[in-house]
Amino acid sequence: MNKQIPLFPTSLIGSMPRSKMVLSALRMMRSGRIDPNDFKRLIEEETGKVVKLQEELGIDIITSGELGRDNYVSFVSGKIGGVRMMSMSDMLDYVDDKKAFEDMLTALDVPAVSIKNAICVGKLQYKGDIVANELLSLKRFTDKPVKITLPGPYLLTRSMWLPNLSGQAYGSKEELGQDVIRILKDEIDHLVGIGVDVIQLDEPVLTEVVFTEGKPRSFMCAALSERKDPKEELEFAASLIGPVMEHLGRTGTVASLHVCRGNWSKKESTLLTGPYTPLLELFAKVNPNLLTLEFSTPRAGELNSLLADARITGHTALGLGVINPRTDEIEAVDPIVSRVEEALTYLPPERVWLNPDCGFATFSNSPVNVLETISGKLRSLTEAAAILRRTYHEAGQ
């Protein structure tokens, strides 16, 4: 860890809403109608505003807002060789069960036009930057501790694998996964060389494995892959996440794993439901420093479903989700404090971090909230942290 991080540190998960100017520039960038340097300058300027907002609200660990990404995973199509951005209609041509694919899209509460995916169409090549330039830009605006987010290796492998295309370069999804691991390790080394305090791997699709039995498949940018038995699929996920997390852990940077239940809709009924119990074995195997999890919604289950397990509470810190990014209501401070105190019956104060459940703009064209509400929510977060610090410093921390 490069900088001192306070007790009950606060941070965003990652994404923030993009301005109309950024959305327009993203579209023009995709179609080659804007100079890349002009796009970079705009994103840097807008990142500065996101950083300033976080600092003014008292956030401890600063994130970039992911403004230059079209969404939290498919942006890699412009960053990794052998990957191509494809629309739903493009992918349909290569899907064997076209009806099932169309039914899945119909069930989703997200505009089909906003769903694009990065698909492996050749051997993967690391070009020297996935989020490294984003980190460099972020660090120009703050001296506070910083966090950078990366799509995790299971999410990347599963979302990029379209058998009828990817199979021309790789004999199996497992073989593709080994190249994904290699590329993420190279990127992590680059990020650590720049200087970063927290690296977060996003693996939201883990919940799709265990919570969609008998329900319409969630898209999560990764529903193309064929369904295996959940136990087998989780073992595959752990085989990818574990080596990357181990590599990251050796760098001295806080290694965070973020898992949620979907963040594309404000309709709670559309999103996945279930406690973390089926994922405990995977969490124990991949052994992150920090588990950054959703807990502000009842859909996430009770805290004891996670924290009653000694393999988790023995050494892992919890990034406790206490803010729902999808609601219009601004959370009151007292319930946040009470939720943290519930976690403190299992964990010491130095191992509880505070954050929203997820990002505020999973898809660039479909943010789940607006800046005015987001500001109010983050103010509640930092006020709760301040109360907790006073209480637990006075108790001798």
C-alpha cells in the first residue's frame, strides 16, 4: 500500500455517469470521427471533475469514474489484440441457439442498442495498456490513495468466448483463459509500476452462475457462454481468478474482488437474488485482501451468510455495500452506521471499508443515477464514516 488509508475508508466501486459531451465523443471515437488525442483530452478533463467531486465529498480512495469506457467489460475490445466489439445482431449470426439468445434479450430491462460485447476473434495480444492510461490520468488530479478497476479473468474469458468465432483461435475456453491470465498479470505489473493503492477485479457474473436456476438468464455481458454445472463453473472461475489474485497479492497493492448481482436496471425484480453462501468456497480459494460486496439491498442476503465463515473473517477485509446506486432515495446516516456495527460483530474496525453496492453507470448510455442524487448518497457515506472513526478512535483504536 503506497499511502496511508484511514479507518473505515470510503470509495466508489467504479463507474460514474458520463456527460452528453462524453457520450457523443464515445460514439464518434467508435466510428473514427474524432481524433484520439481530442478524445483523450476530453476524458481527462471530465475525469478531473469526477475526482474533484469525490474529494469535496470526503471520499478517501479516489476512482476515475471509468468515463472513457463504453461499459465495464466491452471497452477491452480497443485495448487487447485479437478482440472485436460486436453488436447483438452481429453475434446472432454466430450463435447456434438463436431463439434462446433472442429470448434472453427480450427478458432484459436494458435497451438492446446499448448492449455490445468484446468477442475473441484471434489470439489475444497485450498492447501495454488496458487501464494504465486511465490510472495515469487519475493520478494527475489527486494526491489521495487511488483505486483502479479491471474486469476479472473469469468475466473476460466468459464474455469473450463465442465458440463459432473464438474456437478458430483457441481449442477451448480454458485455453483462452490462460492467455487472459497472462495479459492481466502484465497489466497489473504496469499498474503497480505507475503506483496504485487498490486494484479491484470485477466478477459480477459469478452470481449468474448460482442464482439463475430456472430463471431467465441475465446478460451481465457474459451470458453467451454455455452453461455448465454450477460447481464445475465455479471451479473454472476460481482457476482463473486465483492466479491473478495471487500475483496481485505479491505486489503489496490491496487486491480487491468485487461481486454484485447485476446493475443494469432500477427494477429490483429484474436483478438476481440470493446470499453469498454458494460463493464462499470460491472466495476462500482465491483469497483476496478485500471482498467488495453488495449488502444495501435485501437481495444480497444477511451479513452472517458471509461473515459466519471463519475462512472469510480470519483475514479478509470487507468492502461493505451500504449505498444502493439504483435508488432515488438518499440513504440516512444512522442506518449506515448500524449496518457497519453489525459487521463489526464479526470483523475488527480496520477490516471494514465502506462503498456503494456497485457503480453508478454500468452501461455508458444507461446510467442508474444522476449526479445530484449520487452526491447526496456519497455525503451520507462519508458522514457515517466520520461518526464511526470518532467512535472507534475514542474506544482506543
